[in-house]
Amino acid sequence: MARTLKSYTVSIANTGATISCRADQTLLEAAILAGIDYPYTCASGNCAACVSQLDAGKIDLLAHGDAALSADQAKAGRILACRARPKSDVTITWLGRGRK
């Protein structure tokens, strides 16, 4: 029998959008699939273009470059959307500039 992965609600404060994100997806992947023009460049945790503030909820932060997100920034609630997987419903605000 196929296992169904848990999905969580992600609220993106910049746009007012609420999207669904599976536990095995990053917040950036879910945003892109939902048609949101979320700022990013490398999508691998090295450029910091997708740096965001975790306003509420819990995430798993996957491996990333220290230059993209320092330990102090992480302690202050900053995350990289391309390396963050939800562990609960979350609210985020992107801090990077859009691609427009």
C-alpha cells in the first residue's frame, strides 16, 4: 500500500497566498508549483536569494552553504525556502528581492 505523505499549509505573508506543501517538499518547490513568483536563484542553499523569515511554525532546514545563512541568522528565525521542509503549518515572509 502506498504511503501518503503529510501535507501542511504554508501562508506567504508577502502575497497573502496559502498553499499546500508536502513534508518531502521544500517551501520553494511548493510555492513554484502553486504559481507564486518566489524569489530564488540557485535553489540549492548557496545564494540566499530565497532567504525568508519563519513567522510561525516549524521546519527542517536541509544542508546549505554557511555564506547563504549564518547560524546567527538561523537563530533569529531566518530560513532558506529552497532548503526548508515543513514540520507543521507555517507562515513565512520572503526577504529577498523578486525576480522582476
